[in-house]
Amino acid sequence: MYYSNGNYEAFARPRKPAGVDDKSAWLVGAGLASMSAAAFMIRDGRMAGERITILERLRLPGGALDGIKEPKKGFVIRGGREMEDHFECLWDLFRSVPSIEIEDASVLDEFYWLNKDDPNYSLQRATVDRGQDAHTDGLFGLTEKAQKDIVKIFLATREEMEGKRIDEVFGPDFLASNFWLYWRTMFAFEEWHSALEMKLYLHRFVHHIGGLPDFSALKFTKYNQYESLVLPLYRWLLDQGVTFRFSTEVTDIDFEITPAPDGPGRKQATRIHWVADGEPGGVDLGEDDLVLATIGSLTENSDNGDHHTPARLDTGPAPAWDLWRRIAAKDPSFGHPDVFGGDIPRTKWESATVTTLDPRIPGYIQKICKRDPFSGKVVTGGIVTAKDSSWLLSWTVNRQPHFKQQPADQIVVWVYSLFVDTPGDYVKKPMQECTGEEITREWLYHLGVPVDQIDELASSGAKTVPVMMPYVTSFFMPRHAGDRPDVVPAGAVNFAFIGQFAETSRDCIFTTEYSVRTGMEAAYRLLDIERGVPEVFGSTYDVRTLLKATSRLRDGEEVDLPGPKFLRERLMRRLDGTQIGELLTDFGLIPELGGTARRERADDAVE
Ligand SMILES: Cc1cc2nc3c(=O)[nH]c(=O)nc-3n(C[C@H](O)[C@H](O)[C@H](O)COP(=O)(O)OP(=O)(O)OC[C@H]3O[C@@H](n4cnc5c(N)ncnc54)[C@H](O)[C@@H]3O)c2cc1C
């Protein structure tokens, strides 16, 4: 397997790999990682769908990628997926998956047309004092010291960031900035999370720095991601003959490991053990029987409360984590699951899905987002953060209806908090102890609903389902090299690890793209597919992007060149009429010079 970029490889059709007709594949988990791996094995590896089996302990596909109407409780989305144009592997997948909304279109076509016609951006990113504009005004508010922190982390090596927390490498100026407010609420980073992952995010999304404050960097699906992404992919896989075995929990995988004194040795998976509908079972594996196992899961043991019941923090046995623990005990190259799954107080948070029933609530939403929530188009355009909320509460309204079966007079709202242990401002309880109704009260309070209406509206004007997710940010825990196993560990002949806890170069986690990338890499490696896997978008190596990001991080302020005046003037004269002078002027880092005027850079694709 190798990485590539550009059209040549993107449009190439790989030939059928040798021996593929003799192989079969067993995938653990029916999340996006497994489903995409299956799709790539079929499309690019030309494996017959009938030779692929997906084992899933739940009763439906999609894993974390959800959207469901729970009988009696109401609509539930554990999250909403912020997506971008440079999810290279994901769009490579969905270009081939037929849309179930539009005839003769792919899921990518559908998404592309939707976001062309109705681009995402927010008209109010943050509020304060119960629904008033927090006037972050698109500014990052980074002091010189905070900017230096960013540059230092950007230029640091991976090794320097290993095992460190964000608040160990960023100082108080940075942590008090709008930048950190936008960043932590948008990506769900906490101060104790991994400095290394923060660094990877900075590199990965450097082309979107300008679009962070108003979310013009983001794109969204038409409906919740179960209906817009999982269902079309599931149907396509079924059409190809793939077998899904639900209610099947994989309990262990056996390996034959032959060490070698001068190398990684040979590792072969020899049996999968499972319990299907309470009955133990399994399958023996030869060298041509491939296993692609999703290890760990961010939504494992998530628990739904309801309007009158808090969600429960489930700290009990967690099959996804227990499977990885059993596997990891068999070889040092299989990772260290407890680095991620062993500290629930630091990895949990809670979200809630509010369905509005009373027509007064959409009016309060409209006041903040400045758009009609019933228009069918972008509403909040990303999350709105109540920046003075003690829960650090954020909420969002995606395009409505968010579910196909949603009544036309209801709005589905997603609410989440970063501090679930802290008492609220109106409801004097931590979010994790609150019923759906109490969470609705706290949200309405920060929406600016008059206090004398809050209790009544929360009681009968909405229906809310809270969801506690013990492991939702587990992959953000500080880590070292080797804590996550490689997608295909050295010496592996017939197995791969996929999903958010398998290691792949440069990409960052808590994204749909990461899961698809690991699925693609696993399929390409194990079947020896001759086409390149698209590399992570290379914006971090593009000087234009870096200059533009630098200017944005300075809120448009030009750079103060150091040194005495005569030296600065000499430097400026030297830059005049040069390639570097042009670039610095174009991107607003230095003033226009004698012969160098700022140009609109319409000749290239810097966003
Ligand atoms: C609240 C929230 C917000 C998010 N926001 C974004 C976002 O803004 N942008 C974005 O791109 N992504 C986002 N994501 C992330 C994205 O949804 C996930 O990273 C992705 O869906 C994970 O897919 P996966 O297949 O790797 O793992 P999972 O979805 O975790 O799938 C694993 C599957 O394996 C099954 N399984 C596990 N162990 C076993 C076993 N032993 N036997 C049988 N089955 C097993 C599980 O039941 C599950 O179905 C968000 C996720 C959440 C929860």
C-alpha cells in the first residue's frame, strides 16, 4: 500500500488482485470503518460480496453514526457530523455509493449539490447573558504569547508532544482566547486531552482556520447521518451480497505468533470466537481468511435516558474494549487499550436531543440564529455556544427535518456540554444527573426564554432524550507511539485493526474520515490493491495555506518585523518585487510595497 494524490491515481481503476477469489473476509463491527473496508474490498479489490461477513453485536449497522426514533422516547442523535471537502477517503467511497434520495446520483453528488445550493455558515457563533450576542465577531483574540504557543506546537515533533496534555503546552493566554473557545467546543477537546492530537488537528485543518469562527469550513448531510450515510452504504453492501450478522458479539480472536530474532516475525489470526444470540460460536481461519477488527468504540455502553429519566453512566463490561484488551494481551504490537478506555471520568460526556413541540421555542431559536428554522435550509450553521454557561453548553439545529419521519411542525435540536459534572446555571445540577426535561430547562434558560415560561415549556413544549457516552473522547487521551496498533501490524498476514484506535499516519481522530481511511488502508494492504490510498490533504505543506492561516490567526494584523527601523526598511526593499514579497503581501502579512501590490489570488485553489 502506498499513498498518492492528484487525478491520475484518483481516477485509476485497479486491476483484480491475484488470488482474491480464494479469500474471504470477516469484519468485526458494523460501523463506518468495517462497512467502508467491505466496500473497498468489493469495488477496488473485486472481492465477491458473498465472501464478506460483518459481525455486529447490536441489531443495526452504523455504530457511532446514528439517528433513530426510539419508541416512546423520541428522536435521538448522539452527535452531528461536521464534515469537510478534504475527507479524501470518505468521498472516494461515497462517490460510488448510490444515493437513496436522488435517482442516478451518488451520495457524494447529493451532498455536493446540497452544500453548493445551501452553503453552511453561522450568523451567531456564541451567546452570553442568556441569548445575547457574545460578540466574538469572527475574531480569534490571540495575544502574541498565544500565537507563539500555536507556532511552537505546530513546529514541535510528534515525539515532543507525546504523553502531554493540552494545558501543559498551551499557556493561560491561549486558553482564555476565542480561538480555544471555538476549537474546544467544535471538536470537543478538554484541557486534559492530548497535545499530540491537538497538534495533528492544527496540521490537518490548517486550510480551514479562516472558516472556523463562522463554520463556513463545514459541510453537513441532508438528514441525520444514519439516514444520509449509513443506510445508502448498508443497502449497497447488501446488494453486493455482503452478509450482516447482527446480535453477534465477538469475544476473542486467536493468533498464531511466530517470533523471529531479526524482525517482526509472522502473525496469523486463526480463529474468531463469538456469542450469537446467546450461543457461543466462531470460525477457524486460514491464511486466506482475512479479519478486520474494529477495536474500541467511542459510543460503547452509551445509555439513553428520556424526558423524565437521566441517562446512566455505564461503567460495566464494555465488549468493544474488552475484546481489544484480550487481543492486546497477546502481542506488544496490538496496542494499549487502557490508555484510552481506562479513565471514564476524563472521557465521558453527554449530549441530548430535544424535539420541540411548542411553536414558541422555534421563535427563540430564530432570534439567535437569525434564520427561519423551518426553511429546510441551514439553520444555526454549526453549534452555538453559551460561553458563560457553567456546563459550557452548545447546541445546534441542522437543516430540518433532520429525520425523514419528523412532523413538519417540530424541530430537532442537538445539545451537548463539555463539563457534565458541574451544576447548571438554572438547573442547579450537573448535566449527567439531569432528566431530559431538566436539560431542556437549562438550554431554554441560555436561549433567553423568560424565566416564568421555562418550566412550562420544558415540561410540555419539548421532548428530550439525554445520552451519556462514557468513552466518547477516549481517543483524545494523551498517548505515546505504540499505544494504538498499526492498521496492519508488522508481520500480520491476514488481519488488520480498523477504526478510531488504529494508527495511521497524519490523519486525526473523532472523524468519519479516520474510520474510512483505516478501512481503506486495511483493504488495500490485505488484498494488495495496486492503486494509491489518497494521502491526508497536504495543506500543511502548502506555503500559501500557511501564510493565509497566519494572517487569520493574527485577526488580519500585519506582522511586526523585528529590529531597528533602518533594517526593517532594508528588508522590505529587498522583498519588493520578489516571489516571497508577493506572497507575504497577497496574504496580508506585510503592507503593499513599492512595486508589489496585493492581488486577489484567483489563480489558485487556496480556500
Ligand atoms: C457525539 C459524536 C459526535 C461526532 N462528531 C463528528 C464530527 O463532527 N465529524 C466527524 O467526521 N465525525 C464525528 N464523529 C465520529 C464518527 O461518527 C465516528 O468516528 C465513526 O462513526 C466511528 O466509526 P467506527 O466504525 O470506527 O467505529 P464505531 O462507530 O464505534 O463502530 C464500531 C462498531 O463495532 C461494534 N462492535 C464493537 N465491538 C464489537 C464486538 N466485540 N463484537 C461485535 N461488534 C462489536 C459496535 O457495536 C459498533 O457498531 C462523532 C461521533 C459522535 C459519537
